[in-house]
Amino acid sequence: MLKCKRRNQRQRKKRKLKDGKGNSAMDWAGLPRDILVMIFEKLSLVDCMSVDSVCKQWSNILAELPNWKRGGFPWLLMSGQKDREMRTCASVLDNQSWEMELLEAYGAYVWGSFQDWLILVKDLGCYSLEVSLLNPFSTKRINLPNLWNFYHKMALSGSPAEENTIFAAIHSQNREIAFWIQGSKVWHKYRLEGTPFEDAVFCSGSLFLLCNDGNIFQFDATSIVSNIREDENATSISEIKIQFHEVRSLEINSQHVLKYLVDSSGEVLLVCRYYSEKPDAIRETINFEIYSLDLGQMSWEKVDYLDDRIVFLGKCCSRSLSSSELGIGISNRIYFSNDDVAPWWNEWDSNHLKGLSSFFGLDNSSRKDWGTFLIDRDMNGNFCFRGNRDNWAPTWFTAPLWWYSKNIARQTNRYRHRHNL
């Protein structure tokens, strides 16, 4: 009797593995785990989301992979909402916006980001800022010492959760950088001689500072950490390994240009954003130029094509991503936020922007908070982006792949689909 029952079970299983034409069908869910891992590791982020919805077994395997934990999609977090529990987020790649609950960020400005971490600032008055980093997806938080409010950007050398990640607050006009690492009680200041610098980025173990004239200061990240560890209570540091590079081949004749440094897979890019010089053309972008830093030749080399790269530009956070790794059919373009031409302004200094259009009797209805520049199409001199005069620029951040798949793709109550942009 028992043998008959087992034989019937085997026969039913065989019938399940037959398709409508009588051919044997593959039991994909039953593939060995190692094979599935090899396949999933080669998939784009978009394909990973499709795999996640197939079955629980595949979803569990994906959850263990580094790309699933670290990968994600670039989003914009809109400004002017520090006193709201729900913040508006915009996905420029699929032209959607969402409301996301950020109770932990209530009362704070979003100063910038590093991947899925937000840099939060509360203006305490008396030129003092309360600074912290928040991961809204894991709810982890890192509190930093208070900081003077004249710094205009913070750059990070790696994930905030890592022990030796460097936090660098930048003040271009004073040529000053304040460093902090976890475990330190204070900010450690360092001042440079020479002309003011315009932007900073960590890339391949160094901090690069861009001077007004296109020259570069290069700080060795390891020497910054070792000097801070020697005396974590010192408010200044002096013994850092620094190189100064006089870099050729950068001729910029306009005074209305904002310069961004971007880490692009270990390559330092300089993106120049040109604004209209007309007196009434407030926040009108008319062109972009891209250069690559060649330290061997000590020159800025013009870049006319980005291959499969996409650059996302913002005053406090810029990044470069691969379209093939994302799994999207667009590349060779720049997505940019509505930055002001002055790099040293911050949102908490921008109350003058509110009602600016109506004060001067200007039409702001068609102005936008972000735009797109196609490298091979918009460099013909006819490009013009008219930015929103009344709002501070939004901030780029990364929506993690695991979170996007489980919350946005499935439209739960906590992350509500709002409307098309």
C-alpha cells in the first residue's frame, strides 16, 4: 500500500513538470543555490527586482547578495519641507514622485547625502549647527559634533557606518576644511593657503579640492585618519600628506559657472555648469562641459561622451552611475538639480528666495526643480533650463534596491504613490 502511494506521488510530480505540449518543463525554483547566486550576481538592478517577485526562495537568496544590500536608484528629496513629517521624493528615471515618512528628520534641513544616508542639519542660531546622519531605510543615526554654519558642503570618504570614514566639511572662501571620524570628540580644522576652492570629492583614497583656477589639492585619506587618531581632542591638524597639482588645459571665460567634482568609477570628473549672464535670467542654465583629470599629464581632458555613464549633479552630492548596471536604456546624460550659481549658500540662508518671483513680478509657473542634459544633443548651443526661483534645490540620495522593491514597487501604505511629475 505504501509503495503504491509513493508511486502515485512520483507520477503526480512528473505531470506537474509537463507543459501543455507534453515537453518536460524546468523546475527553476529547484535550481541549486550556487547556480542561482551566479546568475543573480550578473543581473542589472531592474532585473533583480523582477527576480525578487518570482518566489520566496529567490527573494531570500537575493537578500544575501551585496548588490541587493548596497545597490539602488537615484532619487531627489525636495527642499523646503523641514517641518513636515512626510517629505516629497522624486524619481527622475521613471518620472514619478512619492511621499515618504521621515519622522526622524522633522525640523531638520537635508544638507546632502551619501548613498542612502541623509546629512541632516538643524540651525541652532548663534552661527551653530546640529549635524547628524540618518539612514531613513534602516533608521540608524550618527550624531556629529556641532559645527559652525559657514561651511557649505560635506564630503564623505565612504559609508558613514564604517569606522574610519572621513567626514569633511568644506568652506571655500576661508579655504578651510573640518575633518571628523567616528570616536572623535571635536572637528579637526585645516586651512590652506592660496585661492578659494569650489568643490571637493573623495576618490580612490584621496580627497580632491578644486581651486578657482582649475588647480587641485590632493589629500591622502590615510594620513588624515592617522593624524586624527593620534589626538582625537585636538581642534586642528597639521601633518597631513598633501600634493598640489598645477593642472593645464582648462580655459573658462565666464564668471557665471558652477563647478562640480564627481567620482566616476575611480576617475575624477569636473563638470562645468554655465548660467546665462542676462541680468533677468535668474537660475537659467545654458550649457555643460565635462573634463577628466589626467594626473599623469597634469591636465584637464575634455570629455565629449560618457559611454554608459549617467551623472547626477547636486551642490552637496553628485555621483556617476552605470546605465547597464542599473538596467535602464538611457546613458550619456546629466541629471541636475536646481542649484544656485553661488556654491557657498545653504538652504538655511535662503529665506530671500521665498516669494522672489512675485516680488519682482516674474512668472515662475514653468520653472523646474531639476532637468536633463543630453551630452550628444544639447551641446549645440540651444539648451536652456529655467530653474525654480522660489525654492532651494532638492538633494540626491539613493533609494536601496531591497527597499524600493518591497515598498515602492508594491505600493505599501507607508510609501504612497503620489502622482506623475
